[in-house]
Amino acid sequence: MSLSHKGQPSEQLLCAEEGTTYHCNQGPIMPNYKLTYFNLRGRAEISRYLFAYSGIKYEDHRLEGADWPKIKPTIPFGKVPILEVDGVIIHQSLAIARYLARESGLAGQTPVEQALADAIVDTIDDFMILFPWAEKNQDVREKAFNDILTNKAPELLKDLDAFLGDNKWFVGKSVTWADFYWDVCSTTLLTYKADLADKYPRLLALRDRVQALPAIAAWIQKRPKTTI
Ligand SMILES: N[C@@H](CCC(=O)N[C@@H](CS)C(=O)NCC(=O)O)C(=O)O
């Protein structure tokens, strides 16, 4: 199903509402979205999932590494991803994704659900930022990655598994961006340690459920193939 504004099915939005420009039966005119990042899944992939699931059109702008030194000074705060919304630049990957989750009805159904979804995302992110992603020395990098995957990951996985329990999704009765973030991040972690989550079949099954959502399955099939 293609969702329009705030996750409402587009056919439910009628032609006219005071003060808002509508396309007949298509909801409000969507802003112009441009997501800029490198040609990686990395910190932009959660937003690409949200765009894919909601069916909201956007430009998936992928920078060449060689062009980055020239582009960096032109970007507020000098980091990517950024999302341009009708020319307004939003930085920080999770601020971008949280905005898109709210726009597409995937942030959680109540304020408490939204806080819980945020908390799961932040918990996973706290773990992801332990890795020295920019380390150039291969030995140092490999040692640090192995240490984190072997010694620190089990605690995170145990806690995520306990939080999920036998529920279908991390929060509430429907999929949220927290489930997407788990899938996106664990996909990267599993490239470094394939058996990482073998002791947690419920967390692996959650990955399968996310990846089986038709719009996500289609995106995974079509996205550029990159290592991370
Ligand atoms: N907390 C920020 C981190 C942004 C960040 O460090 N981006 C990296 C790529 S993953 C970057 O722009 N690196 C290039 C640089 O710092 O020059 C976010 O989540 O967006």
C-alpha cells in the first residue's frame, strides 16, 4: 500500500481542505525531498527504508568520495547524510529518519510508543557508534571490530531479544522505524560476523519480517550493492 501524508492511505484523502493544496485523491502535495549521502547503506539506509515503505518520492543523491573535500565545506555541520526538504537542510541521520517516520506513520502510534521506538533506535545506535568506522589502520580496525562483536554485542542482543519477547514488532502492534533500524544495522553487523545473532532466533525472525514487507523487499532487490 502506498501511504501518503502521515501514513494515511492516499485514497482516504479527499480533494479539498482549506489552506492546503491537494491533488485529487492523492493527499497534499509532497515536499521535494533530496537525500544526500555516500554510495553506502550506512547512516542513510534507515531513511531510504522509510522512503521505500511510504512510497514517498525522493532523490537518492550519492556522492563520489573524491568530490567530498570540495562538498564538505558547503554542507552545514560538514557531515552527511542530509535531507533537503523543499531546500531546507536537515542534518543528523536519526533526526532525518525520525522526521520521515512521523511523516509516514512509522514513529509509533502513541507518545509512549514513539518514545519506546526512539529508545530502541538510540540503543542500537549507541552500539553502532562504538565501531571505529573511519580507522585507516587495518590491524587496529580489525582488532576493535572483533572485540566489539565478540565481547560487547552479546549484551545488546540479549537485551533486544528480551525487549522484543514473543511480539511481532519491537513496539506496539505494527512495524515502526525501530524494526527498520534493527534490520539495517544488523545487516551490516552480520557482514562482519555471520553467526552474530544465531542464539537469538526471534531477532533473526524480526529481520525476516522486515525484509518480507513488499516495499522493503523491492528496495533491497533494487538498491545499489555496497559493502556497508
Ligand atoms: N551523528 C551523525 C554522524 C554523521 C557522520 O559522521 N557522517 C559521516 C559519514 S557516516 C561523514 O559525513 N563523514 C565525512 C566527514 O566527517 O568528513 C549522523 O548520524 O548523521
